[in-house]
Amino acid sequence: MQGTSINRREFIKTIGFSTAVFTLRGFMSCKQTTTPRPNILWLVSEDNGPFLGCYGDPLAETPNLDKLASEGIVFENAYANVPVCAPARSTIITGMYACSLGTHHMRSYNPLPEHIKFFTNYLKEAGYYCSNNAKEDYNVAEKPEGCWDESSKEATYMKREPGQPFFAVFNFSVSHESSLHKTVEVKHDPTKMRLPAYHPDTEEIRHDWAQYYDKITELDRQIGKKLAELESEGLADDTIVFYYSDHAGVLTRSKRFLYDSGTHVPMIIRFPKKYRNLAPAEPGSRLDHMVSFVDLAPSVLNLAGIAIPEYMQGHAFLGREKTDPQDYVYLFRDRMDERYDMMRAVRDKRYKYIRNLMPHLIYGQHLDYLWRMPTTRSWEKMYKEGKCSGPQKFFWETKPAEELYDTQNDPDEVHNLVDDLDHQEVLKRMRNALDAWILKVHDLGFLHEAEMLERSQGITPYDLARDPTKYNQERIMEAADIAIQGKPELLPKLIKMLEDEDCGVRYWAAVGCLVLGEKAYPALLKLRSRLDDPAPTIRVVAAEILGKFDSPEKSLHVLNEMLYHSDERVRLHAINTIDYLDEKALPILESIKDKMNDDADYVIRVTKKTLVDLMKLTKE
């Protein structure tokens, strides 16, 4: 990427950035006060953006949430750092970015170091009763001991001791993506739906939008019931109430993607009169502060007057010791279910900058779960029939290395301003902000998932990220920046990088050749030697390039071998690559069929899709 990789060392020296500065957070002493600690209630919906009347949506029927907004504070710029549940919830519960912990891939279940706790552990130690009803999905191998008093479908704050303050979570799944897997009669009128610029106008898509607004109406009813319960228990005057969604969504090109449609969430917080000194504004206010999920843990601890651990990476935007408003929120996306991809983004109040680390892949990679939605199938059909135009086509095509959007004038984020001369200063500022954040949080995404786990044997990914002898992040980032540019004049650098002693650098060199495609022809000889690379991830990438643009025989031999690797992540990488080879994979059809018996569900999902495509080819 022009302007980033070349000047990164100078840039780091200029800003004088260090991990110590980032994590330094003095422990707060608990305030002595005659007012007891507040109860804190979280009402958390799933998979929905701000489709609410209080956010100005004319299609929404949300009287209960609108009333809550009139009594509380509406946060206009609240964001999920990850546009999918498990890594987002990992970020929420720890107060740390999932990509800094090694919990950034969907359902990866990697271990936490002993000193990293859930923020509920600190609440419990301070005397709070902590209950969760009932979704966890924190994407970690094991929960810290004692993080909940109860986490189940029966969990409730009503089980606490008399007079004991509580922190309680209730999760509402009615708005989850799965609510659109089955088509039902709708109450909202499909003809009145506002379609975003990227969605073609089809009956299925209009119906899905209408059906989803029906689900939002039902969500509002359920939220109202829970608020009424709090009132009936006589606890409303003692309880700070949060409502937010665990990420945005849910129609295709929202959930799983770093656009506002996948990350911009509703967030309403109501403070009773006795705790308004802890609020950042008066009831009925609307704040445009930039807040994100990593900020929730320190904010809750701050509300409770509990010391914020030094390791937490978020900022307390609530409570007596709240920090100044932040300029940016940071967003990331890695493996989503069975498909690998990598994106990083930064957003301020107006602009969104996205960096696509795998620009050779299309946005709309086939995901078994996503394809259960009629919208996805209808949109794909329209594209394949050549009936999509303009922004409707982008989702099914390869990505630019960088995207920049003026969300004020382009809320659907379809007009990329990266090459616009009037926005070059904004582009530079956003690039630098993203680089600084990636480095300070020790982003582990620059290692392939399998390689990250290989390097962290005997330690946790968190520890790996902070050991420069095991993870030279700056050098690997520089390699990634060169790789994604897709410039033929950089091929000599990529060829040299293919011999680097760090397999992380070699991996990105191979990815860079993949980005160049046929233009990487001069590197084919060097890539053939990478088919025997000690790192299986590099062998897989080299096999993909050679399988597409050279003799596929040896490549298929390597991929066939990787299908039976002991690490399921290597097997997943291999079957994804085989899927990309289309008809060239036919010689190993029997091995592909055998993968339907794999013990990893994600491998089976890709295998099933690959076999369907290959069977069509054999019939043709």
C-alpha cells in the first residue's frame, strides 16, 4: 500500500508509540459514597442495526425502545468492533480487542492467559450478583472461574441476596439471522421497504426486509416486557439500563462485513435519577461520541466504582472517571465460519477507511449459513444472470486493496473515494490511524490462523503477540502491505520475500503473487520451491497459484496431502483452495468426497459446496 509500508518505521518513531503507553491505566480507588452501587441491566438483541424509530427509521414500530430512548441517552455512533457474534462478544467480555487476544476468528475457542478475566469477575469480587440469560459465545477455550453466579436460561437478578447489587444480561434472539431462514407471512408491506443501493429489487429481498422489520417489532415487545418486569419489581429507580445489539445486520452485505450495515449498532442507556451523576448527558440526549464494544467493560466497571485493570484496551465513556471522547473506532474481520478473509477498518464521525488484506477474494464467498437466506440466493442469481448493475455487482467481485467512504453523503458505502484527489489528506490520516492501532494492540491477524496456533504452542496467542522474537509484527505487516497492492513492479520484492526466514513474511509474499495472478508468472519457479515449504499454509497458497497458472499436477498432490493434515485449520485452508480451483480439482475428486467424513464441520461445509459445483461440471 503506497505510503504505509515504506514509511512505517519512520512513522512509528514519529508518534513514539509503545505498548506501555497504550495499556497504562492507573487503578481507580473506589469512591466512598452514601449512594449504594447501581444495579446494571443489559438487554442485548442479536444481529440488528439501528432499525428503530428513535434512530429515525420510518419503517420501524418500536414504541418501547423509543420510550427508553426518550428517558435515556441515545448513542449515535456506537459500533461492534467485529461484525459477528463470537469475536464481538469476546471483545465485550474482556475489554480487549479479539484480534489482540487470538480470539478473532469465528468460533476458534483459543485460550486466554491467566491474568485476563471477564469483567464480571471483578464485579463479583466487588459484591455484585452476576447473571446471564443465556447466550455466552465468548469464543474462548475456557471461561475464567467464577465469572457468573448463574448463566443459563433460568438466570435472573431475582436470585440475588436481599439488597445485593446486580449485573444482569438478557439476550434476545428473535432478530437473529436465522429468523430469515424460513419465509413466513409478513405484516410490514414489502413494497414500502427502502432497499440499500447495493441490493437489487427482487421479491425475495423485499420480503426479507419486511420480515426482518416484523422481527424488530417483536423484539421491541420483548424488550418492553423485560422493562415492565424491572418496574414491577420496584428496581427501575436503582438500575442503569443498557440496550444494544451484539453487532449489526442482518441482510446480505451487513453481518460479517465492516460496513456500517454490519457494525453500526443501536445503543441506548437509561440512568435513574439517583445515578445521573454517572451519566455523560441529561435524559433525552443524543450523543455523537465514538464508542465501541471494547469500551463496555471499562465503562461498566467505572459505573460500579471498580478499578479498571491495566490490560483493558477500551475507554470508559460512562461513570465518574470517564475518559475524553475518542476520535475513532476500530473494526476488524477475519475467518467467518468456513471462509478465510481479512479486513481492517477505522471510522470517525464521518469517514470509514477499510483495508482489504485479501483483495483477490470476492466479498461474497459462499457460506453455508448465509446462503440459507433467500436474499443471498436471489441476489446471486440476479448477478449470474447479468441483471445487476453498479453497486449491485460489487459484492460478487474481487475487492480493492483500500476503501474510503464519506458516510455522511454515502450512507450505503458504495462510492469508494480512495482515488479521489479531494480526499487524499483524509485517506492519509485514516491510514495512519489504522496503522497505529494495529501496532499498539498487537494484532495477530497477520499470521494465518494455523500458523498463529503453531507458534503459540506452550503459550497463549496473547503471549505470542507480545513476544517480538516469536512474532515480528512490523516486518510481517510490511510484507502484507506490499502483497495487497497488486503492482507488477513490486514482484521482485515478493520473489525475494519468498526466501525470507520468517514464514509470516513468506506467506504474505505468496499471497502477493496470488493477488497479481497471471502477472506473477516470473515468480512461478520460486513458487514451485514453496510447495515443499515447512509451513503448510505457504504450501497451500503456492499450490493455489500454481494450480491456476501452471501445471496443476504437483499442486493437487500437495493439496491432497493437506486435506489429511492433523490441523483442521490447514485442512480448511486446503479445501477452500480446492474450491477456488473449480474444474482443475477434478483429478482429486475421490479425496474431496472423503472429506464429507471429516471431523471438522467447517471442512464439511466447504466440501459439500465444492462437490455440488464439481458434479455440475461432470454432467456438463
